[in-house]
Amino acid sequence: MAVDPEHVARAANDLMDHYGQAALDVAKTQAERASRAGDMPALDQALMVLTEIERHQEISSTPVT
């Protein structure tokens, strides 16, 4: 089952809105839990959310020159 990119973006935004800078740690924890549980669909989604948060935080921290 394919993961909906809009769902991934929404989940990432929700985590960032709720946890701020700590969203990255929360997303990592979610991915680790899915991995330990062997839940591959949840792991796929968690890794996509994690990547989206990393991307957003990278863009936010890039200085404007």
C-alpha cells in the first residue's frame, strides 16, 4: 500500500506544530518503534515523515545570503 504524500506532509506539519524543534526526536522515536515492532508499512511512513521534518528543518536553518 502506497503512502499518500499529502498525509506524510500533514503528519510532519502536525508534529512540527505540536513539538517544535523536538519534532525530529519524536519522529525518530516513532520510526524506531515501528522498526522494533516489525511493522514495515508504519516504518515506511515514519521514515517519510522523518525525512520531511529533516528537510523542513534544514531549509529553516539555512542562512539567507
